[in-house]
Amino acid sequence: MLNKALYLTLTAVMIMGLLGNAIGDPVQGDLPASDTNEGWPTTRQGTSELGDPPVGNYDILINGYIEAYARVDVWDNWINFDWMDPTAGEYLVPVPRYAFTNYGAGDGVGVYGTPAEVANDAGASQRVLYEVDGSTDDFDLAGLRIQTNARLDLRIAHDGWMTRVDETGAPFLGVDTRRGDGGFYQLRNQYKVNFKGRFLQFVGNDDPAIDDAGVQYVSPTTNIATDYNTWTNWSNAVVIATEDGWLEPDNFGNDPWTGLAALTPDCDPATVSDRMQFIDVVVERGQAQGEGGSMGDPKAGTAEAAELWMTHRVNRRGLQDVQGNYRSDVFVGLTYRESDDQWNPEIMD
């Protein structure tokens, strides 16, 4: 069954180089004419003075260059809801169905699945388990770990609600005649995000500027500012399975249930969340694996790798949700934001 996919696109070649530049070949100067330092050589390399100074100034320039480098590790590019109980939920009282892992008897499904889902799924899935910031192993997550010495532009783009597809994942061409817009059959999915590390607010290609500290990005799930070695949490209660913090993945499309231009209050208002199609942030430079800083002293010099994790749920309406496969895609793009050309200083004779 096809559900969610997370794709990572790297649009730059990411390699690190360390180059040391010699300042020309050594220059053998003339010996002084006497012990009084008279007659020092007039041919010198790198000196800031010209002529014949009374003392010998020989300036040596030392320079080097570190190329932009980033490494990205991706966990699980498929958030899977697996088999869903066809009768779970009602139109006016939807039931949230979490994307949970099902690895081993009674792990997660007994808490977040209906008895029918437990009977159908028990022992069937062989998914890798992730425990991320109190998520427990019950939830299916997708995530990125980013190590970088340069600032990166990060864009997360949701393509919309989960929409019915055929068994190959191609769009199902039938339309839902109950909808006001005659659109496709869709499910109302929501997502949460959890950040670790410092991310900056993206204003424009030059804002924050290369030499500007920028403004720390605030997680739309919990309203907690991102910072070094710090999680922004899954909810106000830290855990995933709460009503707060869910985001709607569609800013511009119509309601997946009615086809109207906006979500209508035909369900618990607590489940009507902020609509956020895109997340644009800047990944702060200088975050990498290694000996990290403590939570009480998270300095930039000890910043651990930056991380971003996501999970989803579906608000189920029972038999109002039409049978079939459903999918939605989330695209993640990373590009280098800043670059410095290598400086090759002019050699002085």
C-alpha cells in the first residue's frame, strides 16, 4: 500500500578540500654589509616596506581555504499507514489514525490501532524503529541529520492531501462527486515536525546576510525557537499523540472532505490546525557530529549535528473514506546558501 514518501534532493556537489597556498619560492637575500645592519637586501618577498630599511622586515603571509561541505543522512523515506480499518471514525467525529510502527507483537498497534488493524497487521511489518526525543518506537518517522560547515537553504514542500492512486501509485482518475469542486478522493492528513539544532528564519536569498547572525527559526509545531543541541519537541506535552501542534499540509487547495475553499468546522475544532504547505529555513553553519555541548551550555563551538524529523496522522471518517490506495509526497531540497571563492594573494617581489 502506498502512502507517504520523503525525498531528499541535494543540488550541489558536497566535497571538502583544504588547500594551503605557498607565497612563491623562497628568496635568498644579500648578506648585511656589517654588524650595524646596514645594507639589508632590497629584494624581499612579502614585505610591506620598500627600499632599504635600517632593520630587516620580512613579512610572511600564511593563508588557507576550506571548501563548503555538507553531509546529510536520511532515515526512512516512506511514512507508512499500512492497512486502515474501513469503519474507524465517523464523518462528524473523525478518529485520528497515527502512522505507527508495527514491529513485533503488541508494539504500538495495541495503543494506536483498532482491534481490526491489530489483527490485520500483527507481525506483518518489518520497519526500522526510531526513538526520537520521546517519540517512543510506536510511531513511523522520517528524518534528516545534517552536518555542515556552511549555511544551507532547506525547503520542505508538501504536495497536498493524501490522494487516491492505483496499485502502481499512479493517480486514480475518478473524482469524488460529493465534493463541491468535483475533485479527487482524498484523506485529511496532518503532520508534526521536530527540530534539533539551530535553524534561521529564511527571509530572502540575501537575508540573513552572510555576516548576519539571523533570527532563530521557531518550530510551527510547538512555537519553541530552534537552538544548538536542543529539541523543539513534538507537542506541548513532548509526546506525539496529542491534539496540539498538528499542521495541515495544504495552503492553497480545497478541503479534502467537502471541496470547499477552506476547512469547515464539521469536526472537533481542536483538530483544525495551521495550514503550512512550505517550510523554508536556513540551516546554521558549524553543526556536526562529535563531542556535543551540554544542554546547559550549548555553544556554537560544540554544536552537534542538526536534525529534522516528521510524522503524520490521518483523520478517519469511516465509510465516508472511499476504499483504495492513497499517497502524498513531501519534497525536501537542500542547497548551499553561501560561497567564498578561494583567495590567492598576490605575490610581492
